[in-house]
Amino acid sequence: MRNIGLVALAAAPLILSCQPAWPACGQNGGPGYRNSSGKCVGWEALARQCGSPPTTKCSAELVAEGAADAASKGKSIRALIQDAHEKAKSEEAVRP
């Protein structure tokens, strides 16, 4: 019995120092890509953080169906937003 206590005492630091495994990106409904900082990318940030195609700046894990299409559409949406902001700035500069 005494040896079991010693084994448990010796194993405790090993068990406590282990980090839990990260779940694969895409496992919880996301697009399935991990960015350069090691975090899973959400659908909204896919084009902004990963680019189009998403493997440009991110690593693929459990890629969801339609993720590449979402990234390309997201890139188009980002371009429309940028154009709208630039147009608003130029109109603001013209106003007296």
C-alpha cells in the first residue's frame, strides 16, 4: 500500500504538467482552419484572417463543406466595404 502512495505522488507532477489536446478546428461547426497564432478561425473572419483560398495564411484541419466558397465571398464583401469607406471619406472631404 505504501508503494502505491509513492507512485501516485511521483506521477502527480507528470499528470498536472500535461496540457489537454486542442480540438481540431471545424469540430464545433467552424470552417475548419487554424490561423498563424494557433486559434481556430470563425466563419466571419475566414477571408480576413486566412485569405482566399483559406490555405493562403491558415492551416486546414477539419474543413467544412463550402469553406473555400465562403472565403472567396468574404473577400468580395471586404472589397465592397473598403470601397464604401473610401467613397464616404472622399465625400466628407468635399463637404464645406
